Amino acid sequence: MAVADFALFGLPEPALRAGVFAGVLVVLLCAERIWPRRRRVAATTARWFTNMALVLIDTGAARLLSAALPAAAAAAAAVWAARHGVGLFNLFQLPPAIAFVTSLFALDFAIWLQHVVFHHVPLFWRMHRVHHADRDLDATSALRFHPFEIVISAFYKAAVAVALGAPATAVIAFEIILNACAMFNHANIALPPPADAVLRSVLVTPDMHRVHHSVHRDEHDSNFGFCLSIWDRLFGAYRAQPRSGHDGMTVGLTGHQDEKPAQLVWSLAFPFLH
């Protein structure tokens, strides 16, 4: 079975992913206008153009990669692993429901670990800092990644899917959940403090993830999660609040508090600049 043949909730996989992406993005952008958390410091039009252009470039790069090397797509890699009996869950033949749920948790941990590595390995950080250069945070910030990072991430997720023997449906569901959660926790939304406290006991909230985008190195080397908050707590990377408070903190990178991060050409060239 090809990946394109998969359907979840009665919808073809590409249509479902695109529909969830568009729906979540529109809802969050509307919510940001009604319940904004922080005042913006950069021009919204330029930021949105660059962030949306990057996700289009990233999508094109991922499509070209999967066309040239189908196994580089995580779901396609999972299909291959199932056909050849490769990977942990294929070897042990777990019940489908258990394999599905366990795969979601394992994939979330794998993405958490990848994020940690991209902060601490200088070569990877040069690419990942394109994401951190955004001087405001909103739902579009979750789309702001350098295409080289997307390509590396694609190979990594494919390798993890094969090693786990994760069901292809779990891989597809996880990528949809990951994308939605990332847009949510980057959103400029003011959640009531009691709701934030309850929600962040399980999921990464906007206030929790905003700390990760602080200019202070000790703060942006914390709160690496995108979906579940357990990994940061478990491995000592959790930080509850920024030292300057959410209204007083500076988002972005020291030395790049200007208009350049909102420029597409600069953002694409940034990994190669000092």
C-alpha cells in the first residue's frame, strides 16, 4: 500500500493534513486578534510573508525529496518497515492499538530529542537559529524553518519510524498532531493562568514555549517540547517562566533585533552568515 492510499477519518491523507493545517492556522490567527498575549515589535506583513514563504519552500523541498527518495518520507519508511518486518513493533507484533499509541509517545520523544540536538550541535544550530530569529511569536512562527533543517528532519523521522516499526497511520497522525501543536504553542494567545497551569501539565502551552524563544541562552535552552510537556520535566529542561516576565522578555536572538529576520533572502542565507 502506498502512502497516498491511506485514509484517516474517511479522508485521503494529503487532504486531511492540508485541511487540519489550514483550519488550525486560521483559528489561531483569529484567536490572536481577539486575545493577544504580547504586543508585536516587528512589522506583521513582512514577517508573515517570510514565514509563509519559508513553509512553501520547505514543502516543495520535502516533496522533491520524497519524489527522489520515497523512503525519506516517514510514512513511506513505515510502510517499507511493515512490509519487511523491520522495527521494534513489527518484530514483537504488538496489538495495533498499543502500537499506535506507543508510537505517538515515542515519536514525540524523538522530536524532543532532535530539538535538543539542534540546539547543542553548532552545525545544526546554524540552521535552527533561523526559527529563533523571529522577533515576534505567533502561529506562523511554527512554520519558520530553514529548508535544510526540514530535509535533515525528514531523514531523521524516517529512521525513527523504521527503528520503531511504527504503523504508518500512527506516523501520519503524529505529523498532523505535531504540526497543530506547534502552531498552538507558538500562538500569541493569552490563556487564563488557571487554564495554562492545567494544560501545561500535559501539553506545551504558548506561555511555556515562549520561554524557549527568549534571547537569554539559558532560557532558550529549555522547554524543547512541541506536544507533550513531560519530556522537559523528566530530563530537567523545564522552565516555568522567563526571568523578565512574558511582557518584559525579548524574543529572538541577541544581535539580530532588527528588521532582517523578517526578510526572506536574509532568512535563507542566515545559516551561512556569522
